[in-house]
Amino acid sequence: MSRAVRLPPGGAGEARTAPGRRRIEAARNLLARRPGAVLLLSATALLLLMWLPACLRTGMVDLRVYRAAAPHLATGDLYAFRLRLPGSHMFPLPFTYPPFAALLFLPLGRVAWPVASGVWTAASIAALCGLVHCCLRLADPDAPAARHRRRVLLWSAVLLWTEPVAVTLAFGQVNLLLAALVGYAVRRRTAATAGLGTGLAAGIKLVPAVTGLYFLAHRRWSAVWWSAAVFLATVAAGWWADPRTATGFWLHTVGEAARVGPVGSVLNQSLRGALSRTLGQDVGWSAPWWACAVPAALPALTAVVRTVRRGDRLGALLAVQFCGLLLSPISWCHHWVWAVAAVLWLVHTPRRTPAHTAALLAWCTVLAGYPIHWLELAQPDITQFGRPWYLATLGWCYPVCAVLTLVALCAGAGGYARRRIPLTALSKSGRYWFHRSSGAER
């Protein structure tokens, strides 16, 4: 008598798909139990595919500028310096930061290039993890430590491959380090620590100074004064190092946007850059720029006020940073590392609106599609403003995503806020006393 064959529940079709399900389950277990290994694998793949080829050629150009330009602070020609890379299509690269930054970059020239580039890259990846950590803690301060750690590692592994982060690593830029410093500063309760981090970041690169609006919106007056004091101390340090260079920078050089690079390059994703490519010339501070800047600033300021009222600290920080990036004359695509915070805020928002969904889809498309890379290949000369209409339209991708995010910030509750908090309850003798449900840090 033949023995009956016992089929698994669901029939033979389910039996055939069992190996696929087991592989999916194994991948889930790896993500849950070995998030550090996932991050290590992701970073290794990125370094082998992008960072190492860049280093073997004339990559990490900004780090090369930091190393080569810093010693010129002592000779008085820091801002006359130009780094000319042999065989490169890039324009001669100047040093664009305040004199205080050159003081900090002096040690880079005293170590071998492989050591400097390796340590800088490792520090930038660690800074990305730090930025993700700060953003997630601002959004969900009550998350258990184990879950939070897993989120940080897995999100960092994914966000390493976004365009602003990958370009920052390939160029050897300082953006991730400064963003992490700002993220750390705004999470501090003590005004001195918050002001120290923000003031130092602004002293190295002026754009982080916009974080002062975050403290103003939260009525953290002591943090504002500390930030200003630390920033002025960095100015004094640069003036002490070379009075003539510092005077020339703060009185003349600081306002020359074209000296930083071609304003019309597709790499410049500020409103001024996008509008200049559309109109075929540098619009400067003309009426067309104001016609775009005012409508962009209004939702940014509205978003700051609304997020502060409902206790959404990550949303308020995001609105402030996007306001600065949109209105700055030069916002290279690698300056937009705050898009990392935008993705985290949009994903971890407990209540979704159509504006949230539209902003998240737009950011995922832009950050994963590397449009600036392809648009740069499509332009014959980065100094030319004129573009075909379709390339000029695509060149608005980062500003459009930022505006969509600002609309989402205004549209509904974000972060883990549960109820509105009056502005008068946000400050008391320079310290914050939040309800547990407000998303405040303990």
C-alpha cells in the first residue's frame, strides 16, 4: 500500500516559496540583530565604489584646499590662493571660509595625505551617525535605547548613499561635521554648551549661523548670546592670526558670491542659483530673486512658529536650516546634508498628510537618483548660465523638495508631539520644562 504524501498547509505553491521566505526572514534577522554589520558593509561598499576611485584621481578636492590653503594664513595671501588640479575640468578652487577655519585646518598639512583623507572620511561617517542620532532623539526622545541604536545604525547605512552625503565624502567636505555639531548643540539644555557648538560651527562656515533663529524661536535668549559671543571669539582669533587677512575678508570678500564659484552651476541649489540658470544670468539681489525669496521665506518662518508651538524640535530645526539653504547665495548640493533630517522627520511623523507623502517621495527620488551628477555631466561648461528649459527645470530639484517639506511642516503635526504648547511655556529662566508628550529631552 502506497504511503500518502503530506503537503504543507497552503499546498505545493507555498512549499516552493518557502526558501524565498526564509531568505527574507534571514535578512530581517540580520537587520534586527546585526545593524552594526549592515552599516560596516554599506560603508565599505561606498568607500570602494566611490571614495577610493576619487582618492586615486584628484578627488576630495575640498580637503585638498583645506590642507593647501591653511598655511597661507601666515603669509597674508589666504584669499588669493587657488588650488589648480592638473587635468581637472574644475575651476581653480579658492579658500572660502573665515580665517578661523584656516587656523583649525593647519594640522591637516602636517600629516600624510592617506592619513588625513582616511581620518577625515572616518570622522565624516561618524558625524553622519551622530547627526542621525540627534535627529531621532529630537523626534522620539522616549524610544528605548536598543531600538534607538538599531535605528541609528540602519538609517546611517541607508543615508550614506544619498547624493549630498556621498558627494560630501567624495569632495572631503566639512558639511557632515558641522551638521552633527549643530545637532548636538540644539539638544543641549545648558545655554553655554548650545552656544558653544553653534558659535563654533558658524565661525568655521557662516551658514550654520542661521541656527540662531532656532534659539530665538524657542526664546532661548542665553543660548543666542552665547552663540554670538563664541562666534565673535572666532572672529577675534582669526584677526589675531592675521589682522590684514581678517579685515579684508569681513569687509570685502565675505559678500562676493561669485568668488566662491560659478553661481549658475547646477551644483548651486540655492534659489539664486536655480533662478539664474532659468533666466540665463546671475540675478543677484534683483527683483526676480526677491519675488522667489519672499514666498519661500514665508512658509519657512510659518513652519518655525508652528513646529515650536507643538513641541516639534526636529521640525523647527529643519525649517530653520532649509530657510538658510534656500536664501543663501551659494548652496552646493553637498551643503544639503540636512535632507537627511528631512527624510527622518517625514518617515517618523505619526500623522501623515498628502503634503508629507509628496515631500517624502520627492526627496527619495532626488536623493537616490543623483540628479545633480547627471545634470553636471549634461552641461558643457559650469560657468555658463544658459540651459535648455528642461535642464533648467530639473535644476530646481532641491529647492522644490525643500519647499514641499516646509509645506508639510506647516500642514500637520510632526515628530512625536501630542499637543500644542504655548510659546510662553517653552522658556523659564533660560531652561526648558516640557511635558513628557511634547518630545522634549530629559
